[in-house]
Amino acid sequence: MNRITVYHYDAFSTKPNYGNPAGVVLHADSLSDADMQLIADVVGFNETVFVLRSSVADLRLRYFTPGHEINLCGHATIASIHCLKEKGVLQNKTSLTIETRAGLLPVSLKTSDPTLEIEMRQDRPQFISYHGDVDQLAGSLGLTGSEIDISLPIVYGSTGTWTLLVPIRRLSSFMKMAPKNRIFPDILKENPRASIHPFCMETHDPGAFMHARHFSSPYSGTLEDPVTGTASGVMGAYYLTYMNQVVRKVEFLVEQGMEIGRNGRVFVQATRGEQDQDLEISIRGTAVFVKEMKIEYE
């Protein structure tokens, strides 16, 4: 058996056991792909991030769910950068570039004593239309078709990781949700490996702009992602693309995780480029150290 240290951080919260848990593994260059997958499976969080050296950026990040590797993960990025800052690895750096499977992305660190906030750019937004049955989709979430807001488009969106964005009419529907993750691939015919991200414009917190939940693809080995960075980021692109084609820039807070006791917040910024379809997306959030874990794996 091999043993490795995994640092548990909760992202998008300043309070332990809120927000979204991530495992952080430092100095991971000697680990094989199979090692990383085994470690992520043992840790059991939605994502575990592995920090490696890079020849083209300040560092390289690889992200694994218990089931497979993914291109980009917002909350695990926030967690890993916070960990590196606390460990003194970043010294006095206030900006850096990370190498991911979604490309090279800039990250900045901002300290508002005593809180460290980390902002990360995301990949260029992409959207694909959903042509499936709305009632079947609603049923997979434990809802009825009438609870989906069909005045807005249901689309797959990605700023590094694909998810199906599902507008919901009322906040009251979110507590009722009971996802049937195993049938997602049968419903998401255009993109069977996507997760599902229901959202609405009603919120609990008057300072928040959107409320959301995020249900995992069955291939990932988890059921729900408490507070999502990439899905929150793509909501900024969704807003400028489908909900407000006039404004050049939008900044807002997304609240998530309340239904499962993991209340967290993600700050989203979306800006139009010179060409309206060129959108620049970033998210910002906090993280907090929870504990150090010694993981055994074969």
C-alpha cells in the first residue's frame, strides 16, 4: 500500500464544512494517471486536484472525480491556489498562469484582510442546444414539466466542463429536487456525459442574483456538486447570451448548496469582447482549510 497526504479545503466559503470540498495533492509529478484516479476515488469528493510542475505555466493542475479526469474545475482550482498560498509556495505572487486540459488560464490573488480571494479566468464559453423531452428532463430531477421555465432556453454550456443549464420557475422547486442521475445519459442525447445545472432568478439571499443546484453525471461517481465554479461561470455567459443582449458586462453572486447544508457563494464576472460573441468569463471565491488526510492506495 502507498500513502499520500491530501489536504481537504472547502471552496466558496470561509467556514469549514460549508461550500464545496476538494482534495488537494501537492508535488504530484511522480504519480501516474492510475494513481491519481485511485486517490480521487478513495478521497470521494466531487473533485481532487493534483498540482504538478509545468514547462509553459507557473503550475499544472489535473482534476479527477471518483470516476474520471475532467478538463477544468473551479472550486478545486480555488482550493489548490489557497493551499499553495498558505504553504508559502507562491510567496508574494499576486498573479500566475495555470496549465489545464482546458488551456492556459490566468489566476489572481486578492487579499482583503483577513480574507484571501482567488479569481480565475475560465475557458471560452460554448453552447449546444438541447432537443430532448422537457417532461422527461423534469422527471429526472424529481419535478414536473411545468416547473421548468420554457421562456428561457435549455442549453448545454461549457467554460471548461459541460453541463445542461435548466431554468426553473420558482425557488420552491429546488428543495423538492430528487435527481435520478443514472438516467441522465439517456435524456442528454446530444451530450450524454454532461451534468445538469438547474437555476432560477429567485434567491434566499437578497445579495445573490441566481440560485442553483448541480447534479453530477453518473460517470463521475458522485451525485451532487455542492457549489460549482465552472457552472456558475457559464451562467455569466448564459446571461449575456440569452437573457440580456444589451449590457457589455455583468457581475453577480450565485448562491448554491443551501438544500444540502453546504451554503456557499461564487462571484461571477462576464464581459463582452469587441465581437459580441467573444465573452470573457471569470469567477472569484474563497477557501478554507479543513484537515489533512493520509490516504492509502494500492
